Amino acid sequence: PNGDGDCLPNEQCKEAQTMQGAYTFCTSGTCMNAGDCDSNACADAPGDGMFQQYCVPQICSNMMPCPMGMSCVAGFGMNPVSICVWPN
């Protein structure tokens, strides 16, 4: 997404920068655990400089690749899972 207009009405666009490059994803907001999210995926967004977990589109790994067009970015912080993002 290229801003909040590309996300669903109840979502916001989150942007960040990692060693792998800039990325974006749509989120319905912050979370404490996966049960707080419609996507059932809650993670600390890599590279955003915040120690806050967000509802993310999808978690990823070698066994669970991202949908075509998205990239898997390694996570860190409170919940170090990798998440699917849109490269910028």
C-alpha cells in the first residue's frame, strides 16, 4: 500500500525501513497476542523503531512463504516473528 487510502477503511498503513529496504503493510492496529487480530498474526514491526506489536497481514517462514509480490522481513523485539510486507 502507498498510504492509508490503499488499506481497508478500518486499517492504517504502517511504513518502516530495515537493512533489507523500505516496506509497508496495512494494520488494524496494535495487539498483545494473535487472538487480537483478524489475521491471527501479531508481531513487532521490524525497523519501525517502536517496541509495539501490530496486527500484521501474515507471518512467514521457509515453510510458509508470503503471497506473490510480498516479501518476508525478519522480525525482532517483543515478538521476533517474520512478517509479510509490501516492498517500497
